[in-house]
Amino acid sequence: MNAYTPTERSRVKRLHERGKYDEATIFPILDSAFIAHIAYVIDGQPFVTPTAFWREGRTLYWHGSAASRMLRFQEGGVPACVAVTHLDGLVLARSGFHHSINYRSVMAFGTAHLVSDPREESRQLDLFVDRLYPGRRDDIRPNEIQELKGTTVIAMEIEEASAKTRSGPPKDDEPDYALDCWAGVIPISQIVGEPIADPKLKPGVAFPKRLAGYAASNRLDSLLLENAEALVSPALA
Amino acid sequence: MNAYTPTERSRVKRLHERGKYDEATIFPILDSAFIAHIAYVIDGQPFVTPTAFWREGRTLYWHGSAASRMLRFQEGGVPACVAVTHLDGLVLARSGFHHSINYRSVMAFGTAHLVSDPREESRQLDLFVDRLYPGRRDDIRPNEIQELKGTTVIAMEIEEASAKTRSGPPKDDEPDYALDCWAGVIPISQIVGEPIADPKLKPGVAFPKRLAGYAASNRLDSLLLENAEALVSPALA
């Protein structure tokens, strides 16, 4: 698989052994996440906005109302930085200094711009639904023209990206292992709860079988990654 | 309680009925979170970095190695934007257009700068540990001088902030309620797993009773908020 070439902008400097630049590391971290944080600059002022996103190949996409300040600003092509972060665990060490967290994160750089072709916009919005909710487009009504007109899709080809991860137990100073102090990892994950049917749900309509990945107590990151992999290799799904 | 006065920078424009500016809304969203995403600008290029953070009063703090590129850049006083986001649920509607997410988010603006007084730096790092791990400072060894020297704490007084939230069921177009399409909310939350003891844990050392909030299957946001509230009102803890 390909790798990004780190520059001054994207090279992981601190704890550089935690940094990786290959797509085989970066793409699954992206595809396991629902939310990205997108940074951009207006008149020298930094902004960061959380938003749902998706990926096709080397390009990240996000969307929103055509009236959105962020999206209107990004339409023309502006530098952006996208962060995706999974908090996997709290690492409790025997000194404050060595406390840490386990995580998987990606920082991606590129130029955000409008997806202006209406057919490509529509195709990307379908891809977004398919990534999240397999089979759902068979159940919902199709998009209407004015809905597509009221929606903006932004694309950012990844020019550079780095992944940074930590896993495993704490690393303490040698003498501290003798302390009577609990140390280890408290795992954290995003978990699915019991679906709550809309109070206005038509009687007799069941939760879709094709959304079985969203069963209560499943991990969100695992099921999103499975959805993404099934889209790319449907024969294996 | 006080409220922030929104300006062009922080006013929630899209779906403005979801926007709030009062500390009673903003502070609990911050205090329930472990990770913030911090945006800053270097030579016109936006960056966004995920990091653990904490709050005292109207000021947000984060920390890291004194060698960190982000922190070294922020020491001198630079404009920053801090986003904190809780994904609470996936909202499945009867059209693609009305799919949404339930969330609680805060966007805060201010000027990041170094905490230069060593005593204040030390006090803030203690506060950080106390916020996360009640009673833990009794168990771990104290910080060493060279550890404090190797650590940078950054402070950002919140000049402006807005909260944006969504909760509840989907809102569909009236005719779509007749469709044979499941609709509702799939709840998502950050959940604690079974603690994993360090393989090098001294035999006989038990998981601390004062960290009982981190019991498996507890919600991370709830327990962090409880920790924060207990710090402010210890008599009630």
C-alpha cells in the first residue's frame, strides 16, 4: 500500500516512534470513526468544527447545509487540517508524569473545496449513507432535487497525513515498580446502545436486519470499519 | 450563572435554536470530556491537535512535553479554538436528508499562552490528576523537579464560547411518516471496560476503591462530570 511522505507539516516529532505514514495504518483509523474535527482559518482566526465525514480513496468528504458558514468558506478551496481521534484507554502509571492515554489518531492536510458537479454530489451523499447504514437506501425515500441544492459537499484530497497511536501498559521508571500503587489500563470505547424507535414509528416496522451491526453493546469503531470494508469489497461482505 | 456574549466568531448560525452561550450549559459539556481538539495557525496553515484537557473556572488547560511543537508555538500567546464533542446517538430518519446525529459540543475561543510560574504549573498538573483520578495522588510518587521542567502547561481563558446540542427523535417530512421505514435513534456512548492490570503490577495491589467510578460499563462522560463536581464541592462528594 502507498505511504504519505511526511514534511515539516505532518512529521510526528514528539515520540516519533508512535508516528506512521502508510495508508494501511491511516485508512482504517479514518474508516473506524464517525466524527472528524476540521480546522480552518478565517482572517487569521483558527476554527475547528466537528462533523460527520467519509472517505473514498485518498479523499475525505463532509457535508452540511448550503447555508453553513464553514462550508461556504471552504467552497473556494482553502487549506484545512482534519483530525480523527479514537480514545482507547486511560493509562495509569505509578507517577503522574507517566500517566498517558491509549489512542489511534490521524492528522490529514489538504485543500478543501466544493464538489460542484451535481451528479458527483449526489453519488457522494449516497456513499455517505451506504458507509454508515448498509441497505438503508432501499428503505428511505430518494433525495429530492431541492434537498441536494440545499446541501453542500466538501472534498479534501489528502496531500499529507500522519497517524499516531499508543497501546499497551504503562511504562514506569524502574524504581517505581516497587510502589504499592495500582497501575494498568482502563479501556474506553464507543458502544452502541439499544435502538430507540421514533415515537411516530409506523406500527409493525422492525429494526432492519441489515443494520444488525448496530446491535446493543457492539463497538462503533469495529462496525464502521466493517461497513467501509464491505463497501470496497462487496463480494467479501 | 454567567453567559458569554456571542460575536460574529462564536454565534451559532445554522440551526441557531441549537445554540447556547451560558456557562451552565457550556461547563458540564467541557467537564464531561477527556479529549479536546485544539486548532491553531502556523504561517497561515491550520492545525488541529487532540489532547487531554481540564478546566478551572473560565480557563482551559492542556499540557505536554516541553519539546512539543504545538506547545512551544502556543507559549507566546496565540489565538486558539478548542472544540469538545460528545457523540450521543445516530438519528435515522425516513429520508437521507433528515438523518442526523445527537450530540453535545462546545466551541471555545481564546488566546493560548504558557503557564510560566512553576508553582502554578505544578498546581495545575495536580488538578489535572485530581480531576481524572480521585485520590490517586496519595498512591503515586510526587512529581520530580526535572519532570516539571520537561512539561509545559498551556492556559486559555475562554473569551467566547458557544454550545450546540441536538437530542431526541428524527424530524421527518410529514408525508414520510407513512413509509415502511424504521426510524429512531441508535444511542452511542463512551463506556469503560474491565481494568487491565499492568503485567508488572506488584502482587496484592488492588484496583483503588476511590476509582470506583471507573467500574466496567460505566459511562465516561458521567463519571468525569462527577469527578469535576466533587472537586468544586468536595463537601458534597
